[in-house]
Amino acid sequence: MYQYSIIEWLFFFYFYCFFGWIFESTYVSLKSRKFVNRGFMRGPFLPIYGSGAIMMLVVSMPFQDNIFLTYIAGCIGATALELVTGELMEALFKVRYWDYSNQKFNYKGHICLSSTVAWGFLTILMTEFLHRGVERIIFIIPSAVVVLVTVAASLYIVVDFTLSFKAAMDLRDILIGLERAKEEMERIQKRLDVIIAVANDEIEARRLEKSQRVEELMDSIEEKFGSLKERLKINPSEFMDDVHEEIMELRSKYNIEKEHRLQFRRLKDFYQRNLIKGNPTMKSKRFEEALEELKKAVNERK
């Protein structure tokens, strides 16, 4: 059984957070051929790795003399941690920071069979080899130094996590705002379709066969406003006064939503921009188009 103080447990947690950041950032940077500061936080820490490492140590405690049970405990514990964390983060932030949807035997994209199998082997690697070496190194360090480093790291991580959490919540609100702006534009387009259809003595307004991307939607609305403007110039009496007022009101609403989109896309906050840069594979089922638009905007700022 592991006999550690609270400070030592925290020190191990921070160590594995840092180790995980080095591993993940190196792997993604080499794959992307550019430096990528991976993770939810901006500092060199990945809490999911620290949590996973501590979880492996805890669940394997009763089975230290049985490598098979250690493997099973690692599979179950790590998979449960990954599922709960994935569900909570998607519920809070409306974004997935990892996604196994393209893997066989996955559940909601948060977990999959291949990762579960790998977690079991990683638990054996952690408990039988890696942690024993880390433990020996840590115990060589004077206890006063361990306390000082742990306290300093705790203060830094609390501040970093707080700012990162706020940025993730703000990013969620931006995604919601972009989606609402698009929905309002779709309502404007449908109303313009009705006005034009009635003016043309058509029975039905044009029905969209599929959802348009925002750029296509805006081009379509601009085209309709342009068409209505020309028709009003040629024949001002073609529409009744109340229709004139509605067209002006729709134009005003459209300009407001257009400005909203520009404001949302600017992403002036450092943490919001780097949250997207550090997680280039993040996905969102509900706000897929809005998220891709923000990724594009961040890349354009470079």
C-alpha cells in the first residue's frame, strides 16, 4: 500500500500533470509540424493525466500482488474517469476535447474498447515500473523543497484553471451566440421568401432543402434585400406600406445579427484563442459549424 502524505499525493499529481503535458504536446506538435500547447489549461499541466495516474495508483492498491487484477482495475477505473470527465466537460462547455466516434466499439465518443484495453496496460506500466522510479527520485528531494514546490504549483494551477474554466464557459456562450445569430438570419430569410413569393403571386415560399452555411445564408439574404430594393425603385407601389416597414425592420435585424457575428468571431481573450489553438481536434455536435468558424478565425489571426 502507498503511504503518502497529502503534500506528497499532490506533488505526484502535479508531476504527472506536467509529464502528461510534455508527452501530449510533443506528440501533437510532431504530428502537426508546429508547436501546440496541448490541454485545457494554458500552463504546462494536463489534469486528465494527473487524475489518471493517481486513479491508477489508487485502484491498483488492493491488487499489487496480482498483475491480472491490476490490469482489470486499471481498465475499469480509467474508462470510468474518461467517461465521467468527457460527459461533464461536454455538458458544461458544449465541446468535446477528445472524440472516439471514429473508433470501433465506442460509447458516445467519450470512451472506446481500444482505449480501455490500453488503459489496463498503462496501469501495469505505471504501477510496476514508472511510479517506482518517480517515487525513488521524489524521496531523494528534501521534504521542505517538496512542500515549497507543491504550494507554489497549487497557487499557479488554481489561477490557471480558474482563467481557463472562465474562458471555456465564455467560449460556450460565444458558440451559443453564433448559433442564435444564424437562427435569426434563417428566420429573416424565410420571411423575405414569403414577401417575395407573395409579390410574385406564388403559392409557396421557396423551401430550403438543406441547412445553409452561414456565408451562403448571408449571401442569400443580401441578394434578396438587393432584389427587393431594385423592385421598390422600379415600382414603389408594388408593396403595401406595412410591408415596406417590415422589410426595413428585417434589414435592421439582419445588420444587428451581422454585427453580433463579427463581435463573436473576434475572440480577443488570450485564453479563449489559446484554448482553441491547444485543442485543434475539439468537436461539438450541436455547434459544429460555429466551432469551425471560430477555429478559422483564430487561424486567420496568425
